[in-house]
Amino acid sequence: MDFGIVYHIDNAPTFWAELEDVLAVDSKAQLSRIDNALKTFVLICSQYHQLYLQTSLQLEHACSLLLESEIFSWHSERLSEILMSVAANDTNPHCELIVHSTLLIYGRKNTAFMRSKQKWKSIFPILMDHVLVEMDDDFGGNVDLGRGAATTSGVGVPIEARLRSLAIGILYEACRVQKFDTQELQMFNDNFIERLFDLVELTRNVDDESLNYSVIKLIVALNEQFMVATSTDAQSGRRKKERTGSNRIIEVLIRRIHSSKTFGENIIFMLNRANDTEEDLVMQLLLLKILYLLFTTPGTQRYFYTNDLRVLVDVFLRELVDLPEESEALRHTYLRVLNPLLTNTQLRETPYKTQL
């Protein structure tokens, strides 16, 4: 997005004042003026994000100025379409950072927007390319807008790492609310899934653990997509040879069963640290679903170390006692997973807490 205009802003107060001024357009103004206000906003943020949008809080605040403005409130459909068009066509990474950040925040607040396959169809390959970019993984690069540490700084973090993190966040939100059939899931090929598992291992020692956990959340969300799609195939009566896919998450993990131990360790850690927020409740269900598959699939039933399985039993027992009555579905899922955990793993030969 380049108008041939360069803005000269010398300090943070001027930057924020300029953004507010750009957005101060009457919602009944000509559509061309409203469109230009959006594009100018993105342009200024793109030019100056390295100076004035260094933390996740600052970046989120800038995006919220746009999303909460009068023009966006009245013209959200039109302006979101423009943002999607920019995301699909503009390869300037600084512009992508602003646009992807805005789309992620907007999508989290508007499920219908995130659920639209048609809107996101052309964006998915771009997001996946950002995930596949090879770089120094000493950088987490996480900008978990609205859900991470507010002061997390992007200073010194390559723009590619920040874009990768945003891409992972958007793909997770899409996988959480959309429903892909087996044909659509073909875009998530073995190479992409291998990259996700690699990222879990490569970022295991990064101080900012949020990127590692974000990748795991995407993996388990994709796992559910494969589970639902293959189940739908079976229920529809399609013959096995006619089915276009199986659970590629599990297939890839089986091939790298001895080189993806961090994934298993952090699944347990995330389940152990989960709170009773809506986001964490969703995450628990996704984690439990992949645990069920791991404990019932030949080739992965002994994926975890015995001591880790014992920790998992402790987590299950605690949650079964502490879950409120309104979480009956989650309690049922814990119980469903507990049985193969105790009968299909090493705990069958080395029972734990048998007195219970």
C-alpha cells in the first residue's frame, strides 16, 4: 500500500494524534474519502510501527483505534473487505504486520467474519508461507494480541518472526470456528504439519513460551478438523478407498514419534496450567481430543514417558473434582480420556494410585 506519500512524525504524541485525526471522518462522507482514511491509517502505522508500536499493547491499541472508529462501525463490511484485499495482494511486510494484526483482533471479536471460508480462502496460502519461512528460532516473535504480556516488545525481533506469529494466531482462530471437509484439509499438507512440529521443538528454550504454545494450539485445532472430517466421511457411507484424507496430524507424529517429545510434554503442561476462562476451556477440549487419539492409536500409545503419564493422572483427578457443575461436557471428556490413559499406556503395567 503506497500512495507515494511519506509522513514525517517526530514523537509518539504526534503519531497518536495523527492516527486519531486520520480516522476522524464523518461516517456519511463519500466512500472514497472513507476508503482513503483506512489506507492512510495503515500507511502511517506501517511506516512507524518500529518506533511507536513496539509492544503488543501499543499495536493492539492502534488496531483498536481503527476498529472502534465511527467509520469502521458504520462501514465494517466494506472496510474489512478492503483489509482482506490488501492482505491478499500487498507483499510489503510492514503493511502485512498492521493488516494481519487488525484482522486477527477483528476476527476474534466477530466469529461470523472469521468463519467465512470465502473471505479467507485467498489469505490462507499467504499465512502458511509465513509459517514455513526458515529463520533463527531464537526469536519467539510472538505478538499474541490481547492475550499475551502487554509489554512484550518487538524490538530486535525480525519482521518475519512477528508475521509468523500472527499467521499462526489467525490460522488457529480460523480452525477453531470454521469446518473444513477432507478436500479443503489437503492444503495442510505433510510439509506444513512437519514445520509446525519442528517449531515446537525449535522454540522449546525460547524465553517467551507463548509462541510455542500458540503452535501447539494450532496443531490440536487442526487435529480436531481432521477428526471431524474423517468421521463425517465415515458417517456419509463413503467407501474407504474413496475418502480423500485421514488424520494427517497423527500420521506425521507417528513418523517422528522420537523427535517430538516437547509437543507431548507441553500438552501436559498446558492442560495443567489451564484456567476457567472461555479460551482455556476450548483449549482443554482440544487437548483432550488429541490425547484420546494418542492413547487409542497403535503407534502412539506409549508416546509419553511414564512419569508424564502420572502427572497427567494427577491433573485429571484434580480437574474431575474441581470442575463446576456447568462444565459437565468437559468432565465427561476427561472421563472418556481417562480410561485409555489407564488401560492402553505403560500405566497398565505400572499402575498409579490404584488405591483410588
